[in-house]
Amino acid sequence: MPDRLRPLWDFADLDGSERRFREALDGELSPAGRVEILTQLARVEGLRGDFEAGERLVAEAESVAAGELVPRVRIDLERGRLHRSSGDRESAFPLFESAYALALEADEGFLAGDAAHMAALAAPDRDGYLEWTGRGIALAESSEDAGYWLGPLLNNLGWEHYEAGEYGEALSAFSRALAAREDDPKNPEPIALARYAVGKALRALGRSDEAVTLLEQAVAWAESEDAPDGWYHEELALEYAELGRTDEAAERARLAVPLLLEADPEFAEDGARASALRNIAEPS
């Protein structure tokens, strides 16, 4: 992993991540190294929603920064994340731009890819989003250290096109994302997510027959992990329904409804979506 601190992260376990970073901080002697770790502790607080605590940690990091490029990248990147997460995208965007430029100057491809990905998310308009996503993709394709970001950036690009009804462009981006994910077979969860996304785009293009196998693979992986996924079941139900495979569609819809009610607030609030899935589950 080109980011030396990334192995200390478990985004599903913030307490454990904080513990590991504090242990690392206790053993870190260099000012630059301490700055880097303090910024990651700030990110933990940002993910908890405590933006004031996060800013205090970034300010502490700034107070001991030794002037090296990488600590400056980390400070801009994590302060930018705090601003964006608290709703201040306008203040976040120039920080991500700065982090990107500094990371390239420091030859830190992974951090530059992260900064490009965040700049896209904080960009003021769609043109900016597409520009920064494209910039990050180009970097990820040309830099081994930034290669991790190819899958996430292409996935984000695919959803941008999908939500705009640009289904051909969405399929292209999702298919490239799937290929990138499959280059890392030891990380199967993103592969399943990528298959789901390709399947949705194929169905939107009237190509459900091509989508079914991908959705079946995604469902099978989730079930093998004892982590059934309502979105996967829902999409497979819709694919089967499009193909006239009524019994299989009903089975998947019956599995999807309770999972989505538990996990997806939008499902509970979207009467049309819920009704459509229930109609598949219990055809008249």
C-alpha cells in the first residue's frame, strides 16, 4: 500500500482506528511523522461528526509541521474533508486543489489521487466534478502509487452519468471500474459492488439478459459472507422481472423488501419503489 498510514485504518471501526493511530503517535519521534498521524486522528473525528475536535487536531498538527511537503498535503487534505463533511464545500475545494498540487510535487501518487477524488466531490458544478474525476483517473492510470483510486473514481463517474440518465456513458465507466476492481481479487467486496453497478446500467439500456449473471454473482458473494444485501436482491428481482422469470423475481423481491426497509431510509420513503418491489414479490 503506497500510503504508509492506510493499514492502520478500519473505516468500520473508528475506535479501533483511533487506538492504532494513538499508539503510532506515541512511538513517532519525527515532527513530520507526528503531523501525519495527527491529521488521521482528525479524520477519525470528522467521520464521527465532531468537526470541532477534528479542527483542533489539524491545528495541533499545523503547529508542529516541519515544513515538509507531505505533512502539508495531509493538513490540507484533512482540513478540506472536515469542511466538506460539515457542509462547507466552498472552503473545502481550494484545500483539495492545494493538496493535489503539493502531493504531485512530493511525488506522492496515492495522496494526489485522494486529493483529486475529494476535489471532484467538492467541485462547485458538474463541469468541475467531471474535470477533477478525469484528472484523477488519468493519474491513477499513469501512476502505480495512485492506481488504487482508479476503481473508486470510475465508480463515481459511472454514478454521475447514471443519475443524469446517460446510461451508455455510465456502462462504460462502470465496466472500466469492474475491470480495475478485478485486478485485486483479494478484495471481493468492491468487485461485487462493481458488478451490481454494471448490472443496473445494463438494465437501463434494456440488456437485462447480460446483467443477470453479474447480479447473481454479487448476491452469491454477499450470501457467502452471511451479509445479505437488499440492493443486490432488489436489482436481481428487477432483472428477472424484465426477463419474465416471474417466480425467481418474486423470490428475490421477498428477500429484498425487509432488508431494504431496515437498511435504506430512501426505500421506506419511496412509495413507488416499495410498491413496485412488493408487486413483484406478490404478483396478483
